[in-house]
Amino acid sequence: MSPAEVYLQNLVENANPIRLVIMLYDKAILCIDTAIEAIEKGLNDVENVKTKAENLTKAVDILIVLRSSLDTEKGKEISKNLDEIYEVLIDEIVRANMKNDTGTLRKIRAILEDLRSAWEEAEKKVYQREEVTSGSDE
């Protein structure tokens, strides 16, 4: 394994569950950005078509993973809402892929950014609470 791969593996293995979700959002956003760039470069080039397709497929795969990891018992309404959001985003990515619609992809990216920010806020709150709890044991 290359040093970069070892670093990434360490990062993933040592991340808390919320951080893993955030990392998935980061990758999905990067994939959307790469697909938009490929479309804008021009789809007359086979490499751009390939790049667009691969990255939108990865983005959909990430959303499927996020969707399948929802805990409807613990998450109740939030999980239900996220499930619906992920379903719509997947459908929209498929449509945008067929139409090479960068406008829709930018809207999807913005939604993913908002969701990522919400998870980041949740992470801060959860780990601040843990610090307060563990700090009161001393």
C-alpha cells in the first residue's frame, strides 16, 4: 500500500461514526464536482464521458450506502426524512446524468453540503457533551 492509502485507511479506521458519514458526504460532493467539470469540458471526449459516468455512479453508490445505514429504530422521523431525501437525490442524479444537467447537479451538491454541515454540527454537539460528561468524572 502507498503511504496515501495507509493514511486514508488509518483515517477511516479511527474515525467516529459521525465523522465517517461526513467523509462519505465529502466524497459524494467531490464526485459531483468532478462530474460537473467533465460535462463542462465537453462530452465529445470519451474520457470526459467516462469520468462523468464513473463519478455520478460513485455518488449514487455513496447515497445508497448512507440510505442503507439509516437506523429507523433510533432515528425515527429523522431517518425517515433522510431516507426520502436520499431517494430523491439518487433519482435526480440519474436524471441529471441522462440530460448532462449541471444545474441539477449543482443543486444536488448544495443539498449535500447542507446535509454535511448538519452532520458536522451534530458531531460537535455529541462530542462536546461527551467531553463535559467525561470531564465531570474527575
